[in-house]
Amino acid sequence: MSLIIGILAFGYLASSFLSWLNVGHLRANINNTLPVSIASQFDQQKKRQIVDYTAAKTRLGYWSEALSTAVVVFLFTAGIVPRITLWADGLNIAPLLQGLAVMFVLLLIGYLSGIPASLYADFKLEKKYGFSTITAKTWLGDQIKSLLVSGILMGLLFAGFYLFIRWLGLWWWLAAWALVVVFSLLMLFIAPVVLTPLFNKFIPLQDEELKDKILDMARKADFPLAGVLQMDASKRSTHDNAYFTGLGKTRRIVFYDTMVKNYSHQELLSVMGHEIGHWKEKHAFKLIFTVSVFSGILLFLASRILAHPWIYNAIGLGDLFGRIGFSGAMVGVALYVAAILFEPLNLMLSPFMNWLSRRYEYQSDAYSLSLNPSAADMKGALIKLSRKNLSNLFPHPLYVIFHYSHPPLLARLKAIDDLTLPSPNALGEG
């Protein structure tokens, strides 16, 4: 029990420390001189907004994570986890459903513990800074649909895991690994046409002139584009974004409707070029491969850890494990405990994954410049995106390592300049 509590405490303290460093670094550097190209976009009022918004989100993160951690600790120390497991074991249903019952109840408790932070973020914090436009009806609908979708997907994965555990013994992790990989690839196909339309409305890009320019760029890049869509993001938020999603016939570029309204055609084309760059460089497949490798390692470790009685003795379920072994309700609680034990490991893996993602972002920026070689347009889009979203201009380097999948604005602008501006040596030659 003390091991689980220690792991949870370590995860909370490490995350909180990084967040504290991040806010302190922003406050210490916010009045630093900015590059001439962006200084006019960030006056003192805007800088103050960035500091206040970042600090407010950080405080909310402290309280939200503290609550969720405290709930999990309470579930174990108060003996609630064993009670839920024994309750499920006593149900007159198939063993697989007993395991599902444990997993669903424990995850539902975790979901409910996150509702206060979600409500505060959407209806207080984000509204205060002019971002949130969501209504109570939309918020409630999102929660219900998210629960249903995640419940179905989790149930399918759990069923596969359970059957592999029963059929393959200690080798279950290998089949489960294959299932995770196939599931990840399948989601790339079906998510754009089945899941995301449950939450947002997608329509063809309404600006015909812009659409023609985008299709022309796609043809030049030999990019087989299935569609250019705009999403009704404004029904929930005024944040701007764009992304590339799907594979094959579901491949598409999606712009938030807020972005289409506020950016020039050339700026949007630079964003489009960036998304094409992700496809050209096969970043999605590379990331899936990397995540798959780590998933295989984690599943292997889980198969070895969960095979030993000590973990069940620690949470007060040693007698049940001795009676039914690794089956029924025990599978549900075992996978739940494994997820908790591996959470700090995910934090340790995040520097590599984030470094890889940032590297891919730089590569996509470079590709975009080869299609639409106006550095001013690309930099303009990035500056607008950062300014509109009140992004941290001076994140702590350690926080970037652990949390940033995209390069900070100033680093990204410098990389663009390095690609497009002649070097001092080159200017001196001749």
C-alpha cells in the first residue's frame, strides 16, 4: 500500500514542481526584450494577460491533480478498492463482466473527481479570459458522449486483454500489444468519420478562393487530400487551431472556424503546408511506432508485476487472489493498479516523446517553407496563434522537456529565421 501511495505522491509533487518552475520563469522573464518582429504584438497589457492566464491554469492544475490524487489514495487506504472488487466477484455474471465492472466503477469515480475542475475551467477561468463560449447543454452533452465513447472503447480493449490473459497465461502481453497497435491504426481511420463528428460539426471550407489555393498546394505537393474542412470550434471556445487527421479516404485537413475568420489566406496556406509536412515525413506512423514500442515494454512489465501475489496482498485482496487467481474481478483491479504504478513512468518517458514531437514540428515548418516560401506568413500565423491563445512566451526549459510537444514560440521563430535568413558569414562573402 505504501508503494502505491508513494508513487502517487511522487507523481503529484514532480508535476507540481515543474509547474511552479514554469510560472516562476515566466514571471521573471516576461519583461525581457522581444524580437523586433513580434514586440509590437505583445504590449504590457498582453504580457500581463499571459502571466495571469498561465498562473490561473497552473493553480487550477494544482487543485485538480491534488483532488484526483487524494481520491485514489482514499480508495486504497479506506479499503474501498477491495470492497468494489469483492462486490464484483459476488455478481452472478460472467468473469469477464466482473472484471469490467471493477474497471468501470473505479474509472467512473476518477472521472467524477475531475468534474469540479472541468466545470471551473470551462465556466469560470476560460470565460474570464474570453475563451470559453460553451453552454451548459453542450458541456453536459460532451460529458455524456465522452463517457459512452470511452466506455465502449475501453470495454473492447479490456475484453481483448481479458481473453488473452485467460488463453495465453504469461504471454498475454504479446497479444495485447498487437491489439493496441491494431487499435491505434484503426482509430486513425475511423476517428475522423465516426468519433469526432459526434462532438463537432464539420463542413467543407466555405471560402472557395482559399479552398482552391489549398487544393492547388496539395496537388503541387502530391498530397492525396480527401477534404479540407472547417470545424465549429467556436461553439465551445475562441481558441485557434488546425490539424491533419485520418488515413486513406479519411485523410483531411481541419481548420477551426475561428482560425478561418482571423487569418489571411497566405497565413492559412503556411499552416496547410505544415500539416502536409507531417504527412510527407510520415510523422503519424513514426509516432505510432515509437508509442507502440513503449506500449510493448509497459505491457511486458505489467504481465510480470501482476503475476505476483505481493501486489494483491498490499491492497487487501490476497485471499481473493489465492482463491480465484488472475481472473474475473481480479483482472479489472489489477489493470487499474498497473495504470497507477506506471503513471510516473509515463512522466519519465515524456521527455523523449516530446523531444521527438518537437523535432517533427520543426521538420514540418521547414517543409511548409518549401511549398509556401514566405517566412513572414508562417511567422505571422504562429504569432497570431500564440497571441490569441495567450501562450507562455517564456516557459521553463525543464517544463518544455516534460510537457511541450510543440516548440515554444520564440524557438520556433528562430528556427524559421535560421532557415530563411542568410547567415552573417554568407553576407560577408563577396
